[in-house]
Amino acid sequence: MTNYKPLANLFYLLLACSIGILVIGGMGMLIALAVNHWDALTIDKLTTTIPVRKLWAMRILQSFVHMGVFLMPSLWLIRYRSLPVFKKRIISSKRNDFLLVLLLVVSVIPLMEFVYTVNQQIVLPHFLQGLQNWMKAKEIEADTLVKVLLYGTSFSVVIANVVMVAVLPALGEELFFRGCLQKMIGSWLNNHHRAIWITAVIFSAIHLQFYGFFPRLLLGAMFGYLYHWTKNIWLPILAHFVNNLLGVISAFVYSLSHADLTQMENSFSIPWYIILISMLLGIYLFFLIYTNSLEIEDGICLHKEE
């Protein structure tokens, strides 16, 4: 029987996250420290001379923390609180929905890049200078970690990065935010639009990369509507996976031709007409996915009437 008690489920989810970070995250910390010969796991600057063992230790720690905070608590809640996330609806989804989602993610890249550039230029009022300095420090810290861990061309490094950056976040974060949190908020507020955007705000803020807040917010909302319309959690998982995989691929291509991480740019200039095409194409593909979901709903209703 499905359990639709949003506040109780939220409590259990947060409890599972706390236990997950202590148990699974703690296990990851011990393994990472052992791999790094019990040295500190800090990366203060961009350089290619960081010991290989430290980079592997950081990848292990990141992966275990992600599993402890997002993936395992979500799977536990879905299983033992009977959340209707994995349903037979997947076989009802149109086959071209997966292709449309793939095209959607690729098509909005220029638009997201533009939003990211605008986000980078936001300046807070003078009385919030302390907050802005803290935000910049967190951005630099996260940016440094990502660039250092993604840099590399060996097969083992690329596979590890795909798992750490694309597979685990796509599964864990979509199950956590869209499969669990969005469903809880929607059941509580009885308004799916509010649920989608509130979840997207939390999804973006929790990354602590405020100069990428708005593009991540829009991506979170896009994942949310994909799940709400199609009732198929695998579609936002696919979208999230492809989006992150493209980052891994770009870092790999960069690593093939550059030895200096400091040259890796976070953004680049895109002509306005490319941004416009990206936006219009994204809206069109989004609309196609929405109309597909309506056709499926109509088919289900007709089937029930028969």
C-alpha cells in the first residue's frame, strides 16, 4: 500500500540521510584515508602534480558521500515507505521520449551557458559583501575540486569520473529530489508547479555553487517537469546523466591537449542567434514530450473505460 504522509516521509528521509552520511560516508572516509596513506585529503590549488593516490582517495570519498547522502536513503525510503517511484508506467512511455530527452539536454547547452554567464556577473549589494565573498570562496573551492578530479586521460580515470560525476548523481539526485522530495512537497502543498520549483531551488542551493545557481535551477525544474509529466523516473535520470556526462567528455577532450588546468575556462562566448535557436529548440522538444505524456494519459483512461 502506498504511503502518502509527506511530513513523516520527509522525517524518515532526513533520518536516513544522517545515518547514511555517518555510516556510508564514514566508510568512504576510512577507505580514502587508507588509500592516501592516512594523509590529509585537501586540495588547495589547481595543479597536475597532486599525487595519484590522493586523487583516487578523493574520488572514492566523493562517491561514498554521494551514496550515503542521496542514493541509499532514497532507495530505502522508496522500498520501505512504499513511494510509487518505480512503476509499470515505464513500459507505457513512448519509445521516442528517451530520444527526445537526449536531444533536449544537448539542445539547451548554449542556453544554459548563457544563463551561467549572466549568473557569474551578478553582484550583491555592498552590505552583503561578506556573503558574496563567502559565495566566491565556495565557488572557487568547488571549481578547484571538480577540475582536479576530472583532469586525466587514462581509461581508469575516465571510467571513474563517469561513475562519480554522471552515474551516481543521476541516480542518487533524481531519486532523492524528484522521486522523493518533489513527491513529498507536491503531496503536502497539492500543487505540482510549486513542488517542482521548490525542489529545483533546493537542488541548486545544496550544491553550494552560487555562481551556477540559476542554470542548475532551470535544469532542476526541467528534470522535475519531465518526471511529473511522464511519471517515468528514468527520463530525468537519463537527462541528468547526459548533462553531467557531457562535462566529463569536455574535461577529457581538454586533458588530451592541455597540461595546465588554470587554462580551463568555466564559460565561453556564444553568438546570440545560437542562444535563441537553443531556447526555441528546447521549448519545442519540451512541448513534444509534454504532448506525448497527454497521449499516454488518454490511452490509459480509454483502457480503463474499456
